[in-house]
Amino acid sequence: MLAALMLSFAATLPIQELDARGQQPVLLQIHDVSDLAERMGPEFPARKIGTSRPVGPKGTAERGVPVLADIPLLGSLFTNSDPKTASPEHATQVAAGTRLIESTVRRHLTPQISDPHQSIGSTQAGSLVFNGTRAQHEWLKEFLTHLRSYDKLVEVEARFVRVPGERLKELGIEGNSVFPKPEDVPTLLEALKQTPKVEFMSAPRVVVLPLQRASISVLDQVRYVGDWRVETVEPGAQEVLVPEIEELETGLALDVRAVPLPGEKLALTLEAQEARLARPLVPFTEKLKTKKGEVEVAIALPDVAIQRVQTELLLQDGSTAVLVVDPSSSKDRLVIVVTVRSVAAK
């Protein structure tokens, strides 16, 4: 009831007039976005490659639950009492989805928040609480309407290319750039193909629902002896050497999320990784103490070059971004050519 009164009160304020500071007054409105938050789907941790882990029985990994602070004095107004949607999993999903929508609005709101009296927050039950000017409220309304009516899927294609550092300037690629016209991309790709020592590694493509995350990877798994231990076993209390096997994942991984915005724009959150293993694995000899003396054993020390980029892009539908990753342990540069476009849902 109080929320309805607040909304009604905000709608009756003279928003065309200016306040004493010569600025439009800041108005409070509350938007129920739980229906959009539910579309986000369950969260999952992004896959990290290039790091070793023991091989053997594994316990269930704990997944972090986002900790979301409610807006003071307002949280109790939005408590979910519907038994069909009151499960902890559903509540966590709605809270995380609302937080995602809040962060998207915060980044792309037009005009941007520029006054300490303007603010945006979210509640765990799926509401946005927004203090803003009339123009900001109109953008937010357009954004939410666009998100609810969006009936397409988003296709993301990422071409992973390894380019010698000295060749980037020759290609005109000295930093991250955007190609707004689709017809410019074939020219760029052809120039890369004609450049000596350029390696096209993979071009994973993923189709995602708006707001939802998706991951795709092209990986090799390598097992090796990472260490040894001495165990005493029966019969006869004899000592045996037991190898500790570790596993390493190398290759490419892509994690994306797309949010459609008004004006045929797509906000893309992207994390791309490459883990490259130097072969052959370098053996390392160490000595292990036993009751009978020292025993020489061999272990492997993998040399892995990891390149990772995590970024947020605002792209016009159908455009292409070129991302250059600056590795710390390689003279080669990882170049990722990312194309994002909306496609019809079949």
C-alpha cells in the first residue's frame, strides 16, 4: 500500500518545473522487475583454465551466493509471500537478476547520474528503487519496456587469433577498436590471414537468451605427476611411493552475457581466456626421504602462459569489436574478434 502511494505521489509532482538550484527535481519511483530477473537463469562460477588441480575424489564445490543489501526502510515492502516462488533458489535467482538489471541501468542510464540526490538501488524481492529526473525515468521506462518485448536471441562469435606483436601496427590494430559496419570485418580477417605467423586458433559461437550467461570452451586435459608421497602399508609395514596426479586444462574458454538496450544496442559482458602449455613438460628431479634412505623421483613443472580479458562492451547490433590482450609472458598477442548480433528465435 505504501509503495503504491509513493508511486502515485511521484507521478503527481510538477516535473516540468525547476527546483531552487535550477535543476529538475529528483523523483522516487519503484519498479517491479522480478519477471525480468527470473529470466536470468541460475548463476554459475566462470570457468578458470590454466591452473592445476588434484585428480581424485572431489567434494561438491561451494557456489557463492550474492550478498545483496536491501534499500533501507523499504525491504519489508517487497517480501515475497507466494509459496510457489518462495524457495531459497528462486529468491537467490531473483535477487541476482535484479542486481544485474540495476548494474546495467547504472552503466547505461541516459542522462547519467550526476547529482548526489540521484540514486538507484535494488531489493532482494525484485524491485528497482530509483531517484532521478524526468528524462532519466523516461529512459528507464523505455529500457524496461524494450527488455520485456525483446523476442530475439543474441549470437556472439569470438575469433581467437594469435598475432606477433610487431605485426599489430602493420595491421592498424594498436588497441581495442570497434567496426560498426559488418562489411568491414571480412577485410580485417583477410588481412590477418595474409599476415605471416598469424595463427587462427578457434572461432567459438554461442547463442544466448537476453540476460542469461553462456559458456563455451575448447579444451585439452593433461595429467602429470605433480608430487610424490611416502605411505606405510601392510603387510610388513612397508613403505611405498605414491604419485600425486594433477590435471591441467588448456585451450580456450568464452563466457558471455548480453542485455539488449534501446536503439538496437547490446550491452555485452565478456570474459575470454587462453591457456597455452609449453611442450614437452619439463621434468624436475627431487629426493624423497624413506626409511631406507633418499629416493630420487621425477615430477613435472608445467609452463603455462595464461591470457585473460574481462570487459564490458556496448555495441550496435551487428557490429564487431577487436580486443587485444597484452600478455606478460609471450611476445605474441592474443587478438579476439567479437561479433554480436540479434537472431530470430526459432
